[in-house]
Amino acid sequence: MSGTDVEPATEPTAARVATDLQDERLSQGAGGLKGALAGLGSRVRGGDLGVIPVVAGLVIIAVVLQSLNSQFLSAANLENLLLECVPVGVIALGIVFVLLVAEIDLSVGSISGLSAALLAVFYVDRGQSVVLAIAVAVGSGVLIGLLYGQIFNRIGVPSFVISLAGLLAFAGLQLAVLGTKGAINLPFDSALVKFAQLQFMPDWLSYALVLAGGIGLFATGFARAQARRKASLSAQSTVSLAVRSIALIVLVGAFVAYLNDSRGIGYMFVFFLALVLVMHYVLTRTKFGKSLFAVGGNAEAARRAGINVRRVYASAFVLCTTLAAVGGVLAAARLAAANQQSGGGDVNLNAIAAAVIGGTSLFGGRGSAFAALLGILVIQSISNGLTLLSLDSSYRFMVTGAVLLLAVGLDSVARRSRASSGRA
Amino acid sequence: MATAPVMEQDRTGGTGHVLSLRGITKTFGAVAALTDVDLDVARGEVVAIVGDNGAGKSTLVKVLSGVHAPTSGTITFEGSEVTISTPADAQRLGIATVFQDLALCENLNVVENLFLGQEIGPARLDEVAMEVKSWELLRELSAKIPTVRIPVASLSGGQRQTVAIARSLLGDPKIVMLDEPTAALGVAQTAEVLNLIERLRERGFGVIMISHNMADVQAVADRVAVLRLGRNNGVFRVSDVSSEELVAAITGASDNVVTQRSARRGAIAKGEPA
Ligand SMILES: Nc1ncnc2c1ncn2[C@@H]1O[C@H](COP(=O)(O)OP(=O)(O)OP(=O)(O)O)[C@@H](O)[C@H]1O
Ligand SMILES: [Mg+2]
């Protein structure tokens, strides 16, 4: 969007300059693909790194871990890795929302654990239908978010403190819900467990989705470019749009083909991907999404613009706690059990680290849904690779900590160079 | 300066007041920022509010834009008494404001800031329509903004002020309030804003303008309301008041620091070697 791969809107009669490119101080990049690449280059030098550091980090991690253990990049392991990403990835997606409004939720781990416990108790102990059990579990997340929103808006307790209290309280509630048994197994033949462990997309469907994704990307890009040309604004060239879509189809298609040699892509990962895409739409293409960024950037300005700031905060909390509860359900399904450790350990910090590593600012107003996806891929790759090397969690914690520091450090450096090049 | 001559006829005559304030008081703890302030604005009238630093001008604007609730007093808008308790209320009534501190979101780009809270297509933003309209508004103000897709953080002070002014023109306001709109503007942009204020008047909007610049006030305002220490200190018709009289009302004395300065300068100009 920000002035890259632009091509002056060409009119058949005269070489008119698009409305948004008329200021003589704007450097007029070359059109088409070359212009697109040049634009990317100058953006990176200006500190607008986008997803490049995370993707580069993923490649480095993959190369290193593969050279240490040849199993790492095997199709079977990657399939597993993708599924392992989902529960905490869904939680990280929720964290993106609270970070966007410059708040925090430290209790997502406990909420996911409580949700897992509720699911197991209602489904297994009480013999209710799985749908009802899921509704109760996710509903608990919604209620907790509403409670947080009320405490935050009406009493003005900082979210850090509210969620720290929640961290303890809901971990306690989880133990109480589980009762003396402390662990409840979910039946292996239940639909939920199958969904999380055993169900993979048929080959044809996976290729069809990749193709549909590529074509959809091109179609929406083309429609937008046409609309912009019609309004005599600069627009992305059809060639660069096509190249982008073909690259996506080829790269993702090849990856899918590689996995399809083994079991393929698990449905649970597809669910996560769909969730990320929906949230990406919400954040970038809706009024609500803009209001989240506005509140995170300058809450008073947002209020004076007529935005109901309290409602925005409350929605961010509810989305976060709800996604945490969904993550808890998925984690229980993946493990086929809920126990006292569900949602404990490093779940909390991994979810927050994933959002930040993926490029969400801790200070509000910057971030994207894809941050959760990319960040959790980094964290799970490290965790999975170190497990393959039979290194225990002590190493996992240390390496993940180092990567988090690296990511935030890189972001700080990038922010400084953004400030000096006018992209702050 | 490219401004039209001052209009002299009575603009409130017959049309009635679109906005009337009676006895507006606003206290912040022990500080009475506004005490018993009255103000009327008619359709197609430019009212300037002048006063020293801390006189309560911005507070009055904030009361009218729903940022602060008044402690007491009544606001009558288009003939009926209203309460403006949130900025959204003010927006619904058609009161648009350019705040002294601009109130922009630095992390959002120009288009996003312009349309913040009034986006076209809430569930599916129409980016093209919003960008086209943005360029239209910015052109109207002779804005010198190279691209509307950069975050406001990277604009200059004057560019930001232009964005804030453009923001107030979106969505058919009936009253536009500008709190020191030209403080950071260049010569050409100041002239454009004064032109704009006159265009708003021609279109029948009521305009409330706050400025420390007497030349600007006398160039476009129909009436000048003086605030002093949070109280009304006279309302003047621009056509029958001089700069000196205004300064006297603002500072509360005809023998004030401004007249003393000009007397000194006058003495120096006459010079000793006569
Ligand atoms: N939010 C607030 N809390 C407490 N006091 C305030 C607040 N806002 C304004 N005041 C006080 O109210 C008085 C009037 O302030 P205001 O901002 O309205 O002045 P002003 O006329 O706009 O001055 P300037 O010309 O400097 O912009 C000042 O004494 C100020 O300290
Ligand atoms: Mg002020």
C-alpha cells in the first residue's frame, strides 16, 4: 500500500500522472515488476521490514536444525509441527488484539487451561454433547473477557494487574473444576480428538485451496487496481499482481505437494489459517479494525473522533480471552486430555512472544494477524527441533528467550530507522 | 493576503442563532476555567474567540465538542436545548472541531486519520472512495502533502494541522470550530484557511475561530467575543472595534503591556535628534 509497486495510471490519450503521485517530491519509481522490486528495496532500507526478518529467521532456523538432525524437514515432522502450532497460535492471535490497543493479557494460559478443564468435565464426566462442552468452554472465555473489560473500563485497573490476578484465579479455578482426579482423558475416537490428531486434507482439496487462494489474491488485487485506475489513483501493475499470485501458488503448492507425500495438511491447521485470514480482514478492511489501531496509537484522539473507546477496549479483551479459550479446547483435543498442567508452563509467554516475534508492537498501534502465524512458527520450530535433538526444556526456554530478545531488538532498530526515513 | 473584504452587514439578522450558550461554567477541581459564559453563533457567521493564554478558549471548545461536560449552563442548538456529553453527540449534531493539539493518531496514515470514526463502508472499507475524497479535501486547502499513505508521524506540524482541518470538513458539519487553526501554517496555507473560513460562511455554516492573530481575526470574523480569566469580557462587531480596543479587553486594561510597548516604539521612532 505505502507507495510501493506503483505504476502511474496510464490513460490512452496522455501520460497523466495519478492523483496521488503528483507531488514533485515523490520519487517516481519505475512501473511494473522492476518498480515493485525497487520499491521493496527502498522500503527495507528505510526500516519498514515487514515480515522479512521473521521469514529470514524461519529459514535460518530450518537450515540450522536440519543440519543438526535430518528429520527436521521431513514431511512427517513438518505435518506434526504445523499441528503443534495451532493451539498456542490461536492464543497468540488473541494477544495481537490486546497488544494493538496497547494493553496486555498475562492470563491467556490459565484461561486456556480452564477452558480445557471445562471441556473435559462437561464432555467426559457429565456426558454432554461435544458441541455443548465446547460452547461452555469457549463461553467461559467470553465471560472472562467481559469481566476484564468492565474492570478495566469502570474501575480503571491496569490490564497488567487484572490479568495477573486472572492468571492466578483461573489457574485455581481450573484445579477446582478438574477436582481430585486432576486429569481427564478425552476418548480417542471422538470427533474433536480426530480433528486435532488424525484428520488431514485429501490431496485434491489441498491443491484446490492453494489454487483458489492464488486466484483469489490476484482477483482482489486486480479489482482494487482497476478501481484505483478508474479513480485516477496509482495502482499495482497487473504483471506484478500476477507474478505475486503465481509465486504464491508455486511455492505453497510445492510445500503442500511435499507434505502430501506423507499425510498432508491437518484440518486443524487449515482452521487456524482460516482464522488468521478472517482476523486479517477484520484488522485491515473494517471500521472496527481501524478503531483498534487508533485506540492503540492515541486513545484520546480516537475518543474525540467519536469512537467508543471503552467498547474497543472491551472487544479487544473479549476477543483475546475467547481465542485463548478456543486455544485451550484445541490443546485438549491435541493432547486428548485435560489436566492440571493444561495451559501452564510456557503457554502464556509463548503466546505473547509469538505475537511480538511476528512483528506486533508491545506499545500498541502496530501489528497484524499474520504476526501470530509467523511468530508461532518460529517458536514451535525451535521447540520441535530441540526436542528432536533430545534437548530438554531448559534449552528450549533459553533459545526461545534469546529469539524473543533478538526479535524485539530488531524491531527497535527498525523503528529508529523508520523514524529517520519518515515511515514511523 | 488573499482574503475578501470584511462583511459589514448584520449576519444574525432574521436567521436566528444556530448555537446559543447560556451561563456555561466549567470547573476543574478548584480552578474555574469558565464562569457564566454566554455565546451566540448564527448561520453564516464567523465568531472569533480571543483571550490571553489560559483564558478558557480551548475549554469552551472542548465543552462544545463533547470532550468535557460543562459543570452548569445550557446549550441550545437549532432552537432546542441539547446535552453534548460525548464527541459522538457533537458529531451527530453536526459540530466539527479542529483541536489545538490536533488529536491525530500518529500511527495511522492521512486517509485513515481523515476518516477515523466516519469510514466509508464500515464492514468493507472503500479505500478508493476515501482516498479520492482525501485528495479532494487536501487540494481545497492547498495542502502540501506528498502522499496520503504515510503515517501522520512523518508529517510536518503544518501538514498535520492541514490534515486536522480537512478532517473537520468531512460529513456535512453545521458548526465548525477551529482552535488556533493557523498557528503552524505557512503564508499560503494560512490564506487558504482564511479563504476556507469565508467559504464556510458563504455555505451558511457557523464558524467559531480561536486565534491570537488580530490581523486574521479582523480579516474574516464578523464578531469577536473576548474571554478573560474564564469570563465574558465583551462581544464586539469587527467593523466597529479597533485592535487597541480588543487588546484592552483581552488584557483587561487600556494601559497594558501591549500599549506600553507600542508607546515606547513610537517614542523611539520619533527619535531624539529632532
Ligand atoms: N483538563 C484540565 N484539567 C485541569 N485544568 C484545566 C484543564 N484544561 C484546562 N484547564 C485550565 O483551564 C484554564 C483555561 O485553559 P484553556 O486551555 O481553555 O486556555 P486557552 O484560553 O485555550 O489558552 P491558550 O491560548 O494558551 O490555548 C487554564 O487555567 C487551565 O489550566
Ligand atoms: Mg487553547
